[in-house]
Amino acid sequence: MMQEKMQDLIIEQIENDDLENAEHSIQEYCFEYGKDEFYYMASSDVLLANEEYDYVIELMNDALEDGIENDIVYERLGDAYFGLQDFENAIQNFKQCHLEQDDPNLMHTIYMIGLSYFHLQDYDHAISYFEDVLLENETPEVLYNCAVSYLCIGKVSRAMDYFEKLLDNDYLIEPICQELIFANCFDEADQIAQKTNMISSASLSRIKADYLFTNNRLDEALPYILEALKEINSDALKYNLASIYEKNNDFDNANILFHEIIENYELKDDEPFDFVLAHTEALKHLNISNIQYLRCLESYVQDNCGAFTLLLKFALDHDLYDYQDYLLNDVNHAEPESDSEYIFYMMILLDIHLKHKRYEMVVDIFDHIPKEYQTYFLTHKLKALYQLEDYEGVIGMYDDVMPDGYNAIIILKACLKLERYSVSNRLFNDMLQVDPEKVEGKKIFWEYVVDHVDSSFNLE
């Protein structure tokens, strides 16, 4: 009876998001009753809620080793791999569940398989699982993702059938219009906007303008930008318009807009990232690097890591060394919220430390970066190791950083320092075989060899 009461308490704590106390209660439960099925399931609930996906996988594998094998274990494994964006392993584990059974509890698993295929851009498979779920329950989320999947394989009419079922959900109208515009279905987006009256003509024009501008269809974007600017006070749109004028050699009108942007520091109809991007790019176009302009942007970067990184990048590009340190040490900023935001931030941070010759710090930061992201920053570590005269460390990174012409130069320089002829021979052979269309810096590498490697460098 006491065991059941402890289980009820833990369930209640988890349902109330009282995860810290739930964790303590689970530890007490384990001490009293051992690692039974309830222990594993409750622990995985807490770990999933805390997004500790690696620990979920470890825990569920322990459960399997302890002989606890059921649909919930494989479902949790699938959820964890999905959280790590390892969608193939997610699918593999979700499919270990008994999907053939007529069990409403399996709808989550079936949907997650569809969503995993969706993220793998295998839309045909995604649709088949979404449709299975929709036979049981037409939830807005499943309808929306199924409609987008149809859109991605060119079945616009089918997508519209499902979008039509979602028009009572006001919060979905703008995303639906965005998806249609991103699929180049402008007329269908107009139909949705007119039916619902939930998105203004100016807002729709802005979405079209952003889509066309991003895809370098600048002449097509121009009328939509002008239409949107009639009602929307957006520095981001002004920057896009100025860029089109500049491309068309209309430098006078471009400069007028660049000056308009930097004279206004009131955020109105822009997201912080877009606002700061417009301002930093306008300053760059006008060859202005006055810190007073940048200080006016600081209040907009504190809650947006991407915007903060843009400001940091501007300081880096313009050699504003003291301002870089000021931003890093004295300006509060949010943590990255996405993979792309994290990679962008870490790239600029490591660039700054390299430029300041803080080589030990670069290596230390790299070693603390999660392994799944380290591939983006290998060259930073390679450069730092070379400057630290750790030439063995440089050569030891060969397999990780090759083929790449710029990295090859650093490795060759290390070979010259240590007279490691076998490695240099391998390097020359590898660089002779690479396709210059696919490998960056091949020409630069051989130019370096011609200029810096003479007959005194004896090859085996």
C-alpha cells in the first residue's frame, strides 16, 4: 500500500511539473523498492521533461537489460532520439512498438513516426502515418503537418482541403499563408486571407516580399515591399528595398534609405534580429562604425541571442576590440534557442578569441562544445593549436579537418616544423586527388606550396 502511495505522489508531482521534488521522490522510491518498471518510466518522464535525452536513452537501455521490454520503453527511446534530432533512430525505435494493435495510446507513436519522416523530408511516408492518425482524431497539429506534407509534394488541392478545416484556428492563419507563399502558391494564400480576414493585405505583402527577397527574386519582391511599407513601419523592409536599389545602381535612393534606418531606433514592426540586421548592414553600407550607433541597439539584443551575435559580429568585422569585450562581459544576452543560433554565436565567439590571440581559451571552449556541434569549429581549434605550437595536435586533427585547402596549409606548416614527411606526402597526394569544385581552397594550397616549400624540404 505504501508503495502505491509513493507512486501516486510521484505521478502527481510529474503532472504538476514539480520535477525537482519528483526527482527526489523517485530516488527515495528506488532506495525502498529498487529499479522496477515504475522507477524506469517515472524517471524517463522527468528526464524527457528536462530534455535530457542522452540520459533517457541510457536509462531505457538499462531497463531493457533488466528485462523490462514493452511499447513504452521503445516509445521513450523514440522520443529521446527525436529530441536529439536523430530521426532515423527515432523511427527505428517507434516501430518496435506493437503498431498493429487497436490501441488509442499508440496514436502518439504513429504520429511521431510521421513527424520523424516529415523532418527527414520523406513526405510520402509522413503522410501515410499522419493519415492513420487523422482517421482517429483530426487534431489541428496533425491536420496542419499533413497539409504541409501534401504541399511539399505538389498536391496543392489536397493541402488546401486540410487547410480549409483549420480556418477556425486564428493562430494558424498566418502560418498557413506563409506555407502557401513559401510553396509559391500566392493565389491560394490570398484566398485564405480573404476568407478569414485575419491577416492584413500589408502583412501578406510582407510575407511575399520576404520570401521573394530571400530567394533572390528581387525584381518580383520590389512591388510587395513598396505595398507593405505603406502600412508597416519596418527597417528590415527598408533595408531590403535599399539593397534592391543598390543592385539596380540607384545609389542615391539606397543611401537615403540607409540613412533613414540608422536615424530611427524605435522597434515597431520588426523582430529584434531583423531590426539589428537592418541597422548593422546599413552602418556597413555607409562605412560607419561609430560605437554610439551600436550602443543604441543594445536594448534590442538582450532577449535575442541572434541579434546579440549580429552586434558582436559587427564589432569583430570593424576591429572594435574594446567594444567586443564590453558586449561579452557587460551586456546581458539570452542563450541560443536553436542549432543555427548556437552555431552562429559560437562561430563569432571563437573568431573573436582567435583575433585576440586567446588560443588556450579557444581550445578550452572547443573541448566543452557538445560533440554533435564540434564539426563546425574544427578549424578554430586547428588554428589555435598551431599558434600554441602544438604541432603534434595539429597533425592529429588530419582526419577530422581534411580535405580542405586552408586546413591543409596549417597541417603542412606543422609538418615543416616537425619534419613529418610521411604526413606531408599523404597531404600532397590527398590534395592532388580532390575535386576543386567540391573542396575549398585547393588552388590556395598549391600556391602556398609553390611559395613556401623549396628543395630543402625532402620528401620520402
